[in-house]
Amino acid sequence: QQQVKQSPQSLIVQKGGISIINCAYENTAFDYFPWYQQFPGKGPALLIAIRPDVSEKKEGRFTISFNKSAKQFSLHIMDSQPGDSATYFCAARDKAAGNKLTFGGGTRVLVKP
Amino acid sequence: EAGVTQSPTHLIKTRGQQATLRCSPISGHTSVYWYQQALGLGLQFLLWYDEGEERNRGNFPPRFSGRQFPNYSSELNVNALELEDSALYLCASSRGIQETQYFGPGTRLLVL
């Protein structure tokens, strides 16, 4: 049962462009939504995170938009750079269900120079 | 501040054997989580330990087990290895039950 659906599976963007990754969830008990960036052969690194009482959060070139009523959230990477080429995972946490993170399937982003 | 460390980086075993993977959390973190990242299956939650106790378990068979030591480091044991256990095993830690989990580089387990 996939509780967090992530799209697209892969994405190619030109340098300087905008990368947009979307996630949707069903469980309204989720209370924390982090995004992780993973390079080949490495563990996921926390990129940015948001709580459902906030509609948008920006950190540098990375922005999360959160739509609680639609149960959707998205990651925008502005001015994409070749160094942003990685796999991105959205996740959601249900504290009452034991603090585990439920991950989306991942999006492989390739930024072309 | 040192990050989460895991050992070994790579492990090769044969079917039926046992594997032991180790994790040291960030200093000050008391919670340790284990995830499996198998090819094509994304990250799946395995186990959560906090203050030496198993707090939650994912949908994995009992041959996946572990423990947390008094210094908060943790060990994941996989018994009776099967080919489909081949995956990257990731450990994460957090300060208590706070939201943010920080991941280690993982142990890549290959079962032949």
C-alpha cells in the first residue's frame, strides 16, 4: 500500500530551469513532511521540511508548497544546476504510528548543462 | 558534528547465512531507525529503537531483528538470508522522537 505517491519518476531539466516534483498522500494523520536528496552511493540527506500548518517554505533555491485540503505537496528547485542531479524523495510522518517515515517512490532529476 | 556512521559499507553473503549491520547515531541522538532501500522498491521502514527499546516495526518478517545498546548505537541482524534481501540498508537517527531523521551512508548487502 503506497501511502505517499510521488511524480514524476524522472525529470530532465536544463540548467537554470525549474524542477517540480509532486507528492500526494491519503493519511490525514501525517504531521511532518520532509524532502530528502540522495546521490548515487550515498544515504539520503535532508533538504527541507514543512509542517501542515504552513503553506509554503523556502530555503535558498528550494521551495516546498503545501496544500492541506488537497493533501498534496511539492518541491520546486529554482535555477536548477548540474549539481542538483540526484534522486529526490518526499516523505511523511505519522507520529502516532511510531515516528516512522513513509517515503514516496523517488524522482530522478537530471539537470543538463 | 559527526554524522551517522554505518559499518560495513559493503557486505557479501550467501543464502541462508546471517548478516549483522552496525550503526552509530549522531552524538546526542537517542533514536535509531533502520530502512531498507531495495532496487525498485524505494525506502521501506524496518525498525525504530529509542532508549534501548524497540518502539515500532515495519512489515518485515521476524528474521529481521536488531537491538540498541546503552551508548545508543544499534545493530541490525538478518537471519536466513534470501536473495531478495539484497539492498542498501540505511540507518537514521533523531534527537528523541523529534521529526528530523538524519541518515547514514548505508550498508550495501548482496546475497548470492
